[in-house]
Amino acid sequence: MPSQNLSTIIVTGGAGYIGSHTIIELLTKTNYNVISIDNFSNSTAKSYQRIKEITNKSFESLDFDLCNENQLVTQLSKIKNIIGIIHFAAYKSVPESVTNPLLYYINNLNSLNNLLKFAQEQKIENFIFSSSCSVYGNAENLPVTEETPLKKAESSYGHTKQIGEDIINFVCKANPNFNAVLLRYFNPVGAHPSGKIGEFPLNRPNNLVPIITQTAVGKNSLTVFGNDFDTRDGSCIRDYIHVSDIADAHVKALNYLIERKNKNNVSLFNLGTGNGVSVLEAIKSFEKVSGKKLNYTIGPRREGDVVAIYANNNLAKKELNWNPEFSLDDMMLSAWKWQLNLEAE
Ligand code: UD1
């Protein structure tokens, strides 16, 4: 069992896609106690088993809804030595947020507010927030830097991330001892290189890569949302980044805060590779590494999609000493390996 004397890191959404990969990095690269909180709204407890198999390490987990403040306070008050919180738990589907905006405002913001309030009351000083490149909206100049002005969000999902960032900025301004890192993820994809854990949406996925791998095994059908955009091949451009690189950035951001290397009490970093990749190029990469030809159709544009976005990631490289290691082919190959493992189960 984890030692009571070690500092504890709370990971919310630890059974989810990025959360689970981050727990793996925390368990293999640090000595912190890790406690995951997840209500399995879009994940299962199987993730925990998989993390334990990969790392051979143990960690604790709690199952409750962070929107329930009473439960949050009761459960978390029992935990000693909390030194930091990494907050992943949130809804994350752009199209779902377009059709059901209140679900996103209520879930994503109530949970954040409750956690921040608890952190303030307990004097927990280090907080990492999962933000998204969707906060930039349809940015005028690419690649986007952290200084790029934010446009109106294209979806309520993106808006909850903008508001979340604003809330944390104000909380940090009012509390000089509270330190936060806001990480703006571009498009996290792929799976742990072992292929033993990866993205596992409970319902039909909305994100491109799980749809690609499911299509390749005949469990889904892929439609490319628009080929008439003003891009090199007409499909949207995104900055796909391997989930293990994203996870690694969290460990670095956490240590950056704990070692007080941060220059301000709120820091902001883009997490992308810096490469813009079109939907059709992503499909080609998958076909190359898997050796499978994908049957796809071209459909209409999807509401809420921005045309093109990719990151300038210089700040994260410099300040966090972070360097994304995985190529687009690595991302696709690991996602494919994971899909094949799921098929074999
Ligand atoms: C958005 C956010 C990203 C966030 C993610 C969480 C932006 C720019 N990015 O990603 O930061 O992490 O939500 O879910 O808002 N596509 C198809 N067919 C499909 C599915 C997707 O063509 O069946 C295309 C989309 O139009 C898009 C690309 O693939 O161009 C990626 O889509 P998706 O994986 O859903 O991620 P984003 O919406 O870009």
C-alpha cells in the first residue's frame, strides 16, 4: 500500500483517457502517492487494472461525482498530505456540447469550482488544469502561441475551457500562494506504447482516431467532415499529439510547480507537436502503419469545428523542459495496437 508519509497527488478523471496515462507516468517517474477520483461517467474501473498491470504499482481510487460538493469535502478531507491536484475530469465532446450546452456548463464548471474551493480551504497550493486549444476558436494567425488572442469559442465545450481558465486566473490573482498551470491540449491521440491501455469511450466515439481504428475493425464507419475548407487538401487541420507526451507534460508541470520554478502563480502552456496535419493525412498515416485500407466517405462539415489549428510549443519546451517524442505514425500505430488488443479480449 502507498505510504502515508509521502505527498499525495489527486488525479481527477484518473480512469479516463489522459488521466490514466498520466497516472502511469506519475507512478513510474515520481514517488508521490496517487489517488484517482472518477465516477466512471465515460470510463470504467478496468483502466485501473490496466494501469496496475503496466506499472506494477498500486494507487488508491475514489468513486464520486465532483459536482457533489458535500461528497467531495467529506471524501477528500480524509486524505493527508495532498500536495497537488491534477484536474482532468470533464466532458469533452465538441458535438455533444453543441447539442447539450448546459450539460457542459454544469458539469465542467461546478466540478472545477468545488475543487478550487476545497483546494483553497485546505491550502493545497498546486493545481493543474486540462484546458484545450479550442479556447483559441478560429485563430487568425497560425501556429498559435500562448499570446494569441482568444476568439469566441466555437462550442460550449471550448467555452467551458475559456471560463475555467478565467476562474483559475482570478483565483490565482486573489491568492498569491495558489499556483496553477493551465495546459492547452491540442489533439491528444494514440495509446500507451505497450498497447495495453488507450482511449476507451463508453459510447460511440466522436474523436477521429478511435473512429478510424474502430472503422478498421468493422465496428464503425468513418465520415470525413468536409473537404471544402481552405486548407491544402480541403480537410480540417489539427495538431495531433501522443497521449503519453501529454501525460509526461503533466509530470513536468507538477514538478515545475512543486519546485516553484514558475515565474507567475498562473502559467499557461500549449501542448502540441507544432505540426498541422489534415484529416486525410491522418487517415493516410493510419493506413500506412496498419497496412489496412480505410473505407471512408466525405460528408458535410461538422458544427463547432475550427478550420485549422496547430501549436507553437516553444514555451512548454523551454519552461517545462518538455519535448514531444512520438511521431504521427507512432500515434497511429499505438492506437491500432490498442484496438487490436481490445479485439482480442
Ligand atoms: C477538440 C479540441 C481538442 C480537444 C478535443 C476533445 C479543437 C480545435 N480541438 O478536438 O482540443 O482535446 O476536442 O474531444 O476544438 N473528424 C472527422 N470525422 C470524424 C471525427 C472527426 O472528419 O468522424 C475530424 C474533425 O472534423 C476534426 C478532426 O477530425 O477536423 C479531429 O476531430 P476530433 O478528434 O473530434 O477532435 P477536435 O474536435 O478537433
